[in-house]
Amino acid sequence: METKLWSKGFEPDKMIEQFTVGRDRELDLRLARYDVEGSMAHIKMLASIGLLGREELPVLLDGLSEIAAVIERGEFEIEPDIEDVHSQIELMLTRRLGDIGKKIHSGRSRNDQVLVDLKLFMRDELKRVAGAVDKLFGRLQALSEEHKDKLMPGYTHLQVAMPSSFGLWFGAYAEALTDDMQMLAAAYRITNQNPLGSAAGYGSSFPLDRMMTTQLLGFDAPHYNVVAAQMSRGKTERAVAAAIGAIASTLGHMAMDVCMWMCQNFSFVSFPDELTTGSSIMPHKKNPDVFEIMRGKCNRLQSVPNELALLTANLPLGYNRDLQLMKDILFPAIDEMTDCLEMADFMLAHIIVKDNITDDARYDYLFTVEEVNRLVLSGVPFREAYRKVGEEVQNGTYRPVREVHHTHLGSAGNLATAEIAAKMAEVMKTFG
Ligand code: ARG
């Protein structure tokens, strides 16, 4: 039996086959349901322009539905001699229905087929990432409110600077995530365009109704120009990776803070014993391995846009097989991102925040600016007040008043939690 869609009477060398198929048989499994969805839309369109008979369409749709059921049951696999999901599904269809199964590929190429699959896949994955970000966001906002009265040192140059608070700290990461979500939303809008009908990358002489498949597949619009549609492979993945990189940068930064705040020299936060890890030699250890792994993963995720950029740099216009390798990079990256987000949410649900941190004498100088400001409010010019408190610090007579009255928008006493929540709600609308 000929196992290749492109078979011309000879079978390729086994080594060549293995090398070129790579991890597709495994990775393509995640595209299977989308491949069926794309094919259903495509054949409905073919029927509408007379390229499939009236009686043929329902037979093919039934056949595809049966395959969809196999996929949903988790029983779908790509057979050893079959090179990708597109070939496997078409083969299953022809095995069930005979020659009529071979009709579904009119006006289409695996190049726009894989593009459609990836677009539909990434659309769902972006929703999944957005959901995980939103959940963590909610957790951070709740913690920010819960601990809003707990002061902590704020640092500049990693030197004690001014009073900060856990309300600010948790709330800062919540708001930072709203910016990252703007990038995720942009990636979603770039993703949600229909490449179907671009065929091998240059269209078809059939009068394909591309608006019909756009509507059937729920895309916002087509990629109109067929060459631009083909170019969207790579462009879309890079946009998704940039958004993931942005989220990873925020989350990695937070993971670093937690590692540091857990260090005994700070001891600002801790976790229940069962969420920490031990040492094989030092009996006392309770290590923050979760946040170290998270930091490492998030740092590595920020290299994904670069990896994709290098993989796709200066490719000739049109389809090139190199594009296949993007799946190897992007699929695990998306999973790793959602894993990290879910783990962060899980860990923060158990975080223990220390009280009265700033009462310690090592944080005395946190309050110098408060002192300066008090003098300013009593009429002393700022520069003079600054000099006076500076002299007290210098000659050892400075005594801190550990009171903080910050009231302006976004400060420790006015966290703007609702306003930040509104930003997130607005951007979340993108994801439907
Ligand atoms: N596995 C291929 C990919 O991901 C599918 C498209 C193959 N197209 C081709 N002309 N060989 O790119």
C-alpha cells in the first residue's frame, strides 16, 4: 500500500523518513481535532461551490465525525508509516468510505491545512494561557487586599530605601500581568485569521469561498493575500512566543523575589513544610525549589522568541519544511508556561506573610523620607528638611517614626485594586 499522500510509485528511504518526520507523529496528535474541524469547513465550502456532490457531503461529514469521536476518546494515533496527522486522517477516511474520501483535498494543500490546524490550536491554547493568567491575577489581587496593611522594606540598588507593603508587592505583579495580557491579546488577534484557501501558498484555480470557511471556523477575518497567509506561519508563532516571554518575565521576576524573601536574612515569607524541599546533608533545610525551578523555566521561556526567530530567519518566501520544527519549540513552551502559572497560583494559595517586619532596627532608615516629608508639611523647604534629616542620620541622632500615610493613587494606602481589575477584565474580553 502506498502510505504517502504524495506517493509517485516509490517509497522513501527509512532514514530519510525518520529524519524528516521528526517528532511530528507525537506532536501532531494535538492537532488532530482541529484538522478534522478544518476539513469539515473545507468540504462544506467545496460542496457550496459544486466541487462535491449533494449526496457526497453528508457521507464525508459523517466519516469525519466518526474520526472526531475516535480522537475525543483518546484512541487516535498516527501509524508508523504515516508521516503526519493530515495524511492519517485522510487515510482513515478513505479506509472507511473508499474513493470518495480522496475528494476532500481539492483546492487545498497540507501547507494551508497545517496552518489552519495550528491557528485553531493556538487560539485554544491562548485561551488556556489567558485563563491561567487570569486565575493567578485574581489570587494576587486577593492577597494584595488581604495583606495591604503589612509593611515590608522597599529597596533600590538592593539597599533599604522606603517603606513598601505586601499590598503593593502582590498588587504590582497583578498589574504587570495586565500588560503581558495585552501582548497575549495581540497574539490572539494575529492568530485568529483564516489562512485556509491559500493552499500551497499561492491559492487555487477553484473559486474557493474563503469568507465561508472564515465564518465556519469562527475566524475574525481571512488572511486575504495568499502569500501573506503562508507567511503567517512563523509570524503567528513568534507573536505567541513574545506574549509568553512577557508573562514569563513577570512570573520569573516574582519567583526571584520569593526565593529572596524566603532567605533567612530576609524571612519575609514562608510556606508550609510540605511545599518546601530538603537537603540530603543539611538536616535543617527547607528550600524554595519550586520557585527556583519556576525562575529557571521562566528565564528559559524568554529564549523561545529568539529560538523561533533564528529558526525562521531569512527563509525563502513560501513554505519551507523548516517551519515544521516550530512545533517542537512552541508546544512544550505553551505547556511549560501554563504549568508555571498554575504552580504559582497553587503556591501563593499557601504563602505565609510575616507581620511587623519593618519594626526591626535594620530597617530604621526606611522612614527617613517620611520624616523629611513631615518637616515639609510643617513649612520647612524640602532641601532644608532633607539636609536636617541627613545630618541626624550622619551623627547618629535619627530616630524613626514608624508611621506611613501614603494616600495617593497606586500607593500603599490606595492600591487601586478595582481599577487594576477593570484593566484585566477589559483585556480578557479579547478571548471571548
Ligand atoms: N508536517 C508538515 C509541517 O508541519 C506538514 C506540511 C507538509 N507540507 C509539505 N509540503 N511537505 O510543516
